[in-house]
Amino acid sequence: MSLTTSDATATAVAAPRTSRRDVLVPLSGLLLGMFVAMLASTVVSSSLPKIIGDLGGTQAGYTWVVTATLLATTVSTPIWGKLADLTNRKLLIQLSLVIFVVGSALAGLAANTEMLIFFRVLQGLGAGGLTALVQVVMADIIPPRERGRYMGLLGAVMAVATVGGPLLGGVITDSAGWRWNFYIAVPFAVIAIIVLQRTLHIPTHKRKVQIDYLGAALIAAGVSLLLIWVTLAGNQFEWGSAISIVMVVGAVVLLGLAVLTELKVKEPIIPMTLFKNRTFWLAVIASISVGVAMFGTSVFLSQYMQLARGKTPTESGLYTIPMIAGVLVSSIVIGQVISRTGKWKRYMVIGSVLLTIGLALMSTIRYDTSFGLVFLFMFVMGAGVGMVMQNLVLIVQNAVDPRQIGTASASVAFFRSLGGTIGVSVMGAVLGSRITTLITDGLVKLGVDPSSVGSLDGGGIPNLSTLPDPMRILVESAYGEAVGDVFLLGVPLAVISIIAIALLPNRTLGTKTSVEQIAESEAATLVAVAGAEVAGDTVSEELEDQEALLARGDGRTQAEKLR
């Protein structure tokens, strides 16, 4: 029996609209999972100078402790996103939480900088899953028009974790020791896993899993080689040396091969067809600059507070509150406004302008800049980040095929993390080189032989409490000036983000979840198939009638036409 159009419509089962409670309960598990990722990353930020000092590391080691996590997060994020489009998202997000917690616990056992970097890579693999999946699952249960206010909540959670992490890390470091920082996220992760298991119920649209392992390997190798170059260039070898040229050419070749692979494979990690979507590629450009501002700021502000201003890890965490307040206020307020009005572009343009102004203002800080001004500059920059960061993912989710939401969301996060990773590496390399130059020149002016002060002029993390006053002031001045110079590097990228956001298509936010869109698409497909079958049956019946006429000598013309 053939399906009729009405039969097909009845057969297609659309996803039911979810109530506010159905959203808020599983959302609490998602937000807790993101809180775990942010907390475990930021809880050590105020303690890193002490951690690297205790483990006998250098400025390069300091940078790579951060970069290793960002690199692993960057490389794994698109893989998690592709898996989200192919298999069970609920299982994936729980698995990423487990990996993240195991990496955190092992990092607390590190005996040297190398071990710490290795375990931070494991942390980054889990963080990549959380980064990709939280916003993908949100798209499953919340329509774009309503998603703005919940993105604001996500931004608020990230802000609380960001400000609470360094503060909590400072307290733990000053009281129990820095190793305990790596265990603080474990109970939160366990609670998140339980909540998600009990409350998150989303349909799984399974397809045959065909992960592009070659593409993933080429992307990882190319990005890693590029990061190693920007980290070591200027210290281990010259920027224009033969080694630099080989590494840059190698990175370009690997990434070029990755693009060719993505164009040919059936299930690419980052489908090149996404770049045909104007909203997607413009959001990617903007995300890169936001990533540089977000990651670079969190990493180097701690160094500024402790090594340029002589603050303890606890005080360093407290002194970052103005920036986090900017993120918190702007993300919540703008998220609510976007959901209420459906308008997003004007607020994102304003946010990108604030980000640019904030970075420019932060580039003027020195070791003796008034804290009132520093706090104001931080708030402005934080407000810009809060207005832009989460909403970039929102507008991409609103513009792509709902079956590609996992891949598209993860790709935006990938490029944001890539921008942050490369940004931190470049900033760290510039910071280390600049500090060495400033301290060496300062020692010469003081009449001190630089070679007589050990690692002070060679990239080591100094302990200010052990230095005599003239040398302490020299170190504080060097770090204050160098950190300010680092922020200046982010200004051109922020200007580019203004242009990219201004060019984004001002597309109205939808009112259906991705699950509902997929269900409607499947229903439409069934209806089209059923309609084609009905049309075919009608033609066949008419043909039979004309064949009967033909047999009687009538209807030849009509039968031939039908044939």
C-alpha cells in the first residue's frame, strides 16, 4: 500500500516543546560541567608563578603549561564536535568530564614541569569535549531566540569560575599548597555527571561514525609545530634563522595537507563547505581575536599582579574581579536583551569596540599605574568579551544546518582556542624576550654584571621577596612594562573583529530547537516522498485507463502522451 501525504505527516514525529523546568534542570548539569572546566583551568592561574618556581621551570615552561592545555583543547574540540553530530551527545559530555578530572588529578602529582605539561594535555582533551558539547546540547533543548539569555547564564558561570578560580587557588596555595588546586574540581565533576545522567534526555541521531583521523593528525601536527616555533623563536634561535624558516614552512605544508584532506574525505573534522556560509567564516575571524584577548589576559594578568605589583596569589585573584565583573554584567544583561528583542548585531559591534578600547588601555599599564585605572581598564575589556564571546556561537548555530550544529559550534570554539593558543604563545615569547632585555639593560645601568645574578636575566621566574630593593624595583618595572606591551599585540586583532562583526548578516534568531528543526526536516522529507508516490500511483492509474482505451482502439494519443 502506498503512503498518502496525510499518512506521511502523521508518521513524522516532531520533538515536543520543552517546558522551562525541562530546560533548567539539565542546563544546571551542563553549566556545572562548564564550571568544572573553567575552575580547573583558572584555579592554577594565580599559582602558576609559584608552581613554576617550585618545579624549577622558566618563562618558556610557564607559557607551555598554559599552551599545552590550550593546544589539546584546540585540537580535540572539532573531533568532539564531529562525534556530537554522529553519536550520543549525553555519553560524550560525561566522558569528557571523566577525562578532564583524571587529567586534573594526575597534574597534582607532577614532580617537574615536563610532567605537569603532559598531564595538562590530558586536561585539555577533556576540556575540548566540554567546550564543544555544552553549547551543542543547549541548541538541542533551547531555540535560538531564547538561547541568548541562557548564553548569558553560561557567560556568568564562566565569569564566576574565572574570578573564583584564581581567588580560591590563591587561598589554597597560601594555606595547603598548590598541588591541592588540581583536586578542587573533582566533586563538582561527579555531581555534574550524576545530574546529566538523571535529567538530560535528548534524542540521538546516529550515523555511521567515520572520523577523519588523518585530518585530525595533520591539524594537530601543523598547529603544534607552529606553536613550538612561536614559543622558541627569539630565545632558542632567531626569528629569521634557518630553523625558523623550516618550522614555518613545515607548519604551512602540514596545514595545507590538512585542508586538502578535509576537502576529500566523507566526514571531515572541519567541513570546508562551512566556509561558504558568510556568518560562519566572519564569526571565525572574530572568534580568533576574542580568544587572544580572553586567554592572554587570564594568563598574563597574574604575572603582572604578582611580579610587577608584588601581590600574593590570593591578592592576585581578588584583583582580577573588575574584569570578571565586566564579563558577568555584560553577558547576563545583553543575553536577556537579545532574547527579549531578537536583535543581536548592534550589541556585538559595541562589544567588539569595547574590547578594542580595553586592550588599548591595558597596553598603557606599568608597575606604578594607579590600581583604580587598571581596574577600569579591566572592566571595559571584560565587558567587551562578555558581549561578544558566547553570542558568536549563538549566531552561527542560528545560521547553519541543524545537522551540522555540533561541527559548526565546535569549529568556532576551535578557532577561538587556536587564536588563544597562538596568542598566548606569541605573547609569552614576546614577554620573555622583552623582560630579559629590560632586566639586562637595567642591571647594566645599576652597575651589576648580568651574568652574576643567575637566572634573573635568563627567563627564570624570580622570587621578589629575596631580592634587594633596587633589583626588586627593576624586576617589577620590567614586568609591568613588558605585560603592557603584550596587551598592545592584541589591539590590531580586536580591530579586525570589529570589521568582521559589522559585516555579519543580520539574520533573525529562530524560534525552534535543533531537535525540532531536524524533526520538521525529516517530516518534510517523508511528505515529499509520499507525495511523489501518490503522484506516481495517479499516473499509473491513468495509464491503465488509457491502455484499456487503446485496446478498444481509442485513446492512442492520450496514452502516448502519458508514456
